[in-house]
Amino acid sequence: MTMILDELVARLHPTQTLTGDATESYTRDASPAVPEMPLAVVLAESTQDVSTTLEWASTHRVPVIPRGAGSGVSGGATATKGSVIVSLERMKAIRELRPADRLAVVEPGVIIDTLDAAAREQGLMFAPDPASSAWATVGGAIATNAGGFHCLRHGVTADSVRALTVVLADGRVLRTGARSRKNVAGYDLTHLFVGSEGTLGIVTEATVKLEPIPRGQTRTFLVAFPSLMQAGSAVSELMASSITPDLLELLNRTTANLVEDFEPGHLDRGAAATLIGQVTDLDADAQIHQLRTLFARHGGEHFEVRKGDALIEVRKRVQPALAARGMGVAWMSSDAAVPPSRLSELLRHIEQLQIEDGRDISVVAHAGDGNIHAAVAGGAGGADDLAAAKRIVRAIAERAVQLGGTVTGEHGIGSLKRDFLALQFDETALEVQAHIKAALDPAGILNPGRAV
Amino acid sequence: MTMILDELVARLHPTQTLTGDATESYTRDASPAVPEMPLAVVLAESTQDVSTTLEWASTHRVPVIPRGAGSGVSGGATATKGSVIVSLERMKAIRELRPADRLAVVEPGVIIDTLDAAAREQGLMFAPDPASSAWATVGGAIATNAGGFHCLRHGVTADSVRALTVVLADGRVLRTGARSRKNVAGYDLTHLFVGSEGTLGIVTEATVKLEPIPRGQTRTFLVAFPSLMQAGSAVSELMASSITPDLLELLNRTTANLVEDFEPGHLDRGAAATLIGQVTDLDADAQIHQLRTLFARHGGEHFEVRKGDALIEVRKRVQPALAARGMGVAWMSSDAAVPPSRLSELLRHIEQLQIEDGRDISVVAHAGDGNIHAAVAGGAGGADDLAAAKRIVRAIAERAVQLGGTVTGEHGIGSLKRDFLALQFDETALEVQAHIKAALDPAGILNPGRAV
């Protein structure tokens, strides 16, 4: 193996490969998946470097794991034994920013917030905003089709990608899409790569959409509901209206109590569900008035409004509150999604699981998207706790699919959720995905064992 | 062949197959492509019918051409000798309309305007609006990833598709996507089928997005520019601003004169470019004021504003004015697209082609999308005229690609533009598309000779 590796090292700059202990910080992502010792880490600086690496890997059948910031929570970038990690962190240039075309051309390693800040200097924004946006990369967001807080208004990462440069398994360079806002020539290969978790190719350049910053006043609101059904019907009526909030988050009773334990003062411990939302518009106050009436009709209580995004702080306490209890997204958690009208059914199912299992299940949901984050409380993370968490997460995924949804709304399959694929896909769907994988990566060297 | 056909006829209801002269009205689309005699037309009424037909076709290697309303202009649905046309026109049910989930579940044969009208009864809209929306089907829009007048604000058809039921070449039924607004499980097969022009499978059900109807006042405006460069810089500055018009159309001098010949009164015959646009917003008048100043800075003249969409009528005269001269989209025409900032470069190239060739070239562009429609004037459509038109359309496509754009922005490749594919795609891109096609349709029976 050393001779094979020497061949790769010789084809790159001496500072571009790491081996042994030096690979350590590149072996984990933000999930509990356990890494193994990779053969090497390649610190790519260009499309050519990635091409060289993949050509070499293809020849020698070495598994390759592409890596952004390692902020993924599904084990999609964890090192496996004998693999080569291709880190894109050095490829962080914003190559072009073209406000008139509402697009930017970037390397994959650019940090999401960095790109957004550059866009905002031009009066535009880069919409994708996962919770990790301060350190996660645009390439990682593309590889996982990352969601975020503002998807309800601005869509997911896929909606912001127009064209890609992708290095294929054999080292060839593919250019997909176009810079124009419309393009119907050939198949949409761009969106085939978005969300494919590095299993079909490695993105080395992306042309992404920028969009105007919402105008008007920003208001945040908070409202408590005595029952999950009432909260659900309120969300349904809101989504059927002409109002599209910037975000709309739901905390179940367990989560509200965890947050109150962590930093008391804002939440009703007795409420079955709390909604926290935000609107930004020219008539924000009129929308707030309309929402107040709407929520009241569905039993909403303690409606509270603030200028700016003050109440979002309450929502942001959820992660630290969970972390303080050893829970959260880096622990075994569900990110299933359902159509918003079915959210309360999913939440009631989770309540039932909680009763049956005896463990608390914390839910914080992007309610307008029907996308939940559920974490199982209690225990020190031992084998029993993990088994219970897995059982519950699987039961939630199963129910979400029955309700017309998905086993994963924004975190991806990675290595941790592969046994959920069969919950969502029948044999035909699994086979078509396998055919696509085989067509693009016949030797199966690209992030094997992930995503599909 | 008759025995083979008998086998299919026996497996469907007697009223579901047409042969001989009865197939005539199913053999053409709205392009000048010349149809040949098909073996039969199948009038599918269910996913099962389509599955039966494709299973049969796969076994006997019979080419299958899916068909909506036949409104396509690129020869994507024209009958070829010995093919079976699968018409989806009988599958026109709106199965579900779920305002709270902002989605509808429809059969492919539903007319676009019918779906939009049903959505509007719920206070929502179905965004795709090609010029043929009164007779074109949702399935056809999905197969071609159709554009339309309001793409600038609402995106293309692909942006409105969430999940599909697709019958594969061998008759198996594939379900892609989910009803949830987010879904990152597996590969994005949904958007692989959107725009694939029936070459990868036949869509028999679609889950599509509905969206809120824009609020506020509607204003239309018209402004003339002395030069293409000034019009281009005005479009660029507008697109870099916070204003997103509902639509923004550009007429070149030739088009303005054709419209004036057809129905005089509104356009400046001397202007190099006329922009016609529309805004709908709570502060429409303030936006109009901002636009007036912006256009004036770039030499805009005769700025005119109307309440409602009055001036859109002027834009709508373009097609009849072209038709009166035997031109228009059903004649050999270009629908290339470029990033909006490069639009004036493309228009000046067209001006140059016009001078070199001596024939008038009419351009009407979805300017905000950088998507042109160029038709070559003069002649009675004889061989010389066709050759000249083809030469010019090819030259436009070539330049559009150089400017970062595409050979086709919204009409598709069909059968008429296949030799443009090599202008836009290198060998790797063509090969990847061929691999995908082979993975999903190994026998090559699905709309052979189209799209890729």
C-alpha cells in the first residue's frame, strides 16, 4: 500500500498529503460515527488535484471520502480503513460575484457565512443557512443538500445551485448546468450531484444563486398551544394562507422544559407545543395581526411579539439546552420530515412513543417545512440508551414515510441512516439509484457505504 | 408487426388504441418537424396502462413516444415510423389539492391553466405559465421543464415539482421524491426526469408545488432605449437591485416594427430595444418610481406606466405579428439563454448576424432571464430560407454558450436541436448523459433520437 501511496504523493505538492497521526482531525464528522484509520488525507488546492487523486484512486481501487468542514451529523464523511480523505478546505476562493446575474462562482471550501457576507455587500444574500453555517462549507451544503432555519421562505440548498464542476470517479472533469437562469439542454445532472453525499463525484466549483434580501420590518412572535392537534391545525391554516414566514419553529413540551431548565423565563412549561416564528415584510405588523387572530382561533395562548429577531434567541437555546443533557443532533436523533399538514400526527406519534418507552423525546421542528429534530433523552449514552434511541428514531422515520414524508429532511443518510432507506424506497427505487451509482462510479470508490 | 400489435391491443381496453389514419392528429407537435406513420396510438388511462404498454414495447423493442397536448416546438413528440405514441390526454384528474401543504397531486394530462384555476380557488397558484398554458399539459411542462412569462419571479417548471410517479422503460413503476417540502434521502431522481423529454420514463403522476398569489398592486411599464447596450445595462442594474419584476420582456427594433405593422400605436419604431415589464407588490408605485429613475440613467425614453397589466397586451401582439409574417416559434427559431448581464452582447451579435445575412431577425426576450426568442424573417419558408434560418439559429446558440448560457432556455432539444448539444457539452458531459440514458433505458425504446 505504501508504494501505491508514494505514487499519489509524488503527483501532488509535498504539503498536500498527510498520513498517520496527522490525519486525525480529518477522520471525524460531527456525528457519533466511529472513524477508522485512513490511508492518507489529500489537501486539494485545485480541480486538477482532485482529478489526479481520483484517477489514482480509480486505478488502485482506493475508496475516496470527500470532506468539507466535517460538520455533517450523519457519518457521511467519517474515515474508513484504508480510504483517502479528500479535504476541500483549501479551495475557498469566491471566484466571481455577479450581482446582475444574481450568482456567485465559488470553490467548494468557502464557508457559507463568508459567501453570504460577500453577497450582502452587494445587497444580495446566499440563502442556505444550516445551524453550522459559520464553519460549514458551501461544498458540504451541496453534497448534503443542506437545509436550515430559513428554508420555509428561501428553499433548500438545491434551490440555490445552478451549475457545478464535478470530478468523476475516473478523474475526468464534468461541467453541469449553465450560468443562465434557464437551461433545458440535456439532463439535469446538477441536481443529481446535489445531495449525493460525494458518492457520484467531487464538486470542485459551484455556480450558486444569490437573491435579494427580504425588505420591510422584521417581527418575531411566540405562541403556546394546549394540544399538539391545535398547534398542527394552526400551522396548517398558516401554510394555506398568503403569509410565508421567514421561519416557523415548534418546540414540544419536553423541549420547552429543557430550555426552561437551562435558562428560565420565556416558555410555558405546560404547553403541548410552542411556536416561534418570524416575518419580514412591508406589512409585517398587519401579518402579525392576522397571525394573532389565526392562532387564537386554534387555541393559541400568551401570543407575544417583538421587533427584530429577539425571540429567535429563545429558539437558539434549544441546542445548548440539549447539549447540557448530552442530547442534540450529534447524538442519535431524527430529522424526518412530513407535509406540514401531517406534522401534528407525527408529533402525537412521538408522544405515544415517549409514553411507551418512558424516555423523554425532545422535539424541535422547522414546522412550516414539517421537518422535525427529535432527540431521545436520558441515560449516559450507553448501549441500552443507544438501542432505545435507535428504536425510537426508526419508529419516527417509519411513521414519517407513512405520512407522505421522508426519513431524512436535511441531515442526509450518511452512514448512520442507511438501514432507513428501505423504509422509504421500494425495490425499484433502490435499484434505479444503484444503477445511477454504477453508471457514474463503476468501481465503487466514491464514499462507499454512504447515501444509497 | 400486426401480431405484435394485437398482443398490446388485447391487453388494453378496445377504445384505447388507434391505428392507421386515426393516429393522424397524434403524430405532430407544434414544430415544423415532419411526422412519420406510427404503429399505433395508446390512449392511456392509468399508470397500469402505461406500464402494460412499456412492458410490451420493451419486449418487442418498439420505440415509444410519450405525448401531452403536442404543444412542444422542438419536435420532441413527433411520430416516427413504427413507433407507439402514448397519449396522456385522458389522464387529467387533479387527484388532490392540499393548500396547507401548498401542493397538488395530478395526473399528467391535466391542462396547466386548469390546475392553476383550481389552485386559485384556494388562494394559491401553479406557477409555470408557458404561452401554451391554455392547452398544454402539466406532464408536458414537466417533460420539457417548460418556462413561461413569469419565470423571472416564480422559476421554471422544475422548481414546482416535488415528486413523480414514473413508468420505467421495462414497465416497472418508480416513485421519486416525497410530499414533504424537504427530502434528502437518496438521489434526486425527480429532477433527473424533469426536462428529460420522455427519454428516461413516462410520468403518470406528479406532486407539484403551489404558491401564494403575489399580493399588492400590479403596474405595467414600457420604456424605449436608443441602443442595445443601454437596454442591457438597465436590465443588469435592475437585476442587481432588490426589485424582482413579475416579468421583464425585451423587443428588438425588428420586433417593434413588426408589431407596429400589425397593430400600430404603442411602440417607438426607432428604438433599438423596448422593455415591457410588470411589478406586483405592496409598494408597486415606489418600485415604479425607482425603475423610472433607473431606466432614465441608462438613456430610457418614453417611460409609460399603467395600472393592472394593460401594457402586457402590447407584448402579446408579438406572436400574432410574427405569425402574420410566417415566423414565430413554430418556424425555425432560437430560444438560447445567457446570464442577464450578457444579454446585450448576445443581442449585438444578433444585430451583426442580421447585417451580414441581410435578413431581419426578430427578437423578443424574457430579458430578466436572459432568454431570447429569435426568429429569422423573410422568404416563404423554402429550402434557402430554412438553411439561412438554421445557420443563424446555430450561430446564436454558439454565442450564447460562449457567454455562459445555453442553446435552449425553455423549448428543449427535441429532435430539431440535437446537433446543438455538442456546442454546449464536451465529450465527458455527453458521455455521462449517455450512461444515464443507458442505465434507465438499456434497450433505447423511450423517445429515441430526442433530447440527448
